[in-house]
Amino acid sequence: QLIYIPLPDEQCRVSILKACLRNSPVAKDVDINKLANFTQGFSGADLTEICQRACKLAIRESIAKEINREKENEEKGADAMDAEYDPVPEIRRDHFEEAMKFARRSVSDKDILKYESFAKTLSQNRGIGSDFKFPGSQETGYDQNDGEDLYV
């Protein structure tokens, strides 16, 4: 069975972005609505990729800062580091801005037109068998008084 699912509208993109980031610490100044508005024409997979890239950028930054901190502590002869210290506690705006530099739409405008045309053709063809009737059928349905059981 073929089902056409259009690209998400702005409200759906907001929901997709929030779902992708639901378990991630995102800075309060990251405007998900603005990101959703800017990503017109992006698929759910495209949006997921943006979120994953922003998350990876934050993790990489955190790892780099941890390594630098360890080196500084070794040079100073300092004791063990605080295990609760997190140099990058949130995914910030700059992480999303950097992620957007690599963002791409996986479905072109040409493809969208092709899919929409295909969906229109499918919906027009759905009633193709509407003139079919079994012998003895009436206009409103099958003939309940013919005494035959279809499942015997």
C-alpha cells in the first residue's frame, strides 16, 4: 500500500525538534520555533540530523575542554578533578548555528511536486472499483434475502 506523507509543516517541525531534543540539555536561549521556521521544506530525518549534529558538537567541545583541564591539572600537580564538573552543560545556540552550516534538505522542490502529483493521482484512482457489484446486490449493499452465505 502506498501512502503519501507530506513534509512536516512548521508546527510539526517544532514537535519533531522537541522530540529529538527531549532528553538533551538545551540552553534556554535556543529558539526552537525560530529553528522550525527556518527549516521550511526539511523532512523529519533532516531535522533529526541537525539535532544530532548540534549534540555531537557540544559533546566534542566538552571532551576537548576536559582534556585541556586534565593537562592543566597535571602541569599544576593538582589533585583529581571534580567528577560533577561539566564544561559544556547544555547544547547552545552556537552549536545549532554550526550544525545548520551542514544542514541540507533531502527532498527537493522538484521531488515534492512529483510526490504531490503522485498523491493526487492516487486519490483520484481510489474509486476505480466503485461500479463493481456481486450478482443479486442492491444499490445500498448486498442482498440480505438471497439466502446465500458468502463464507460457506
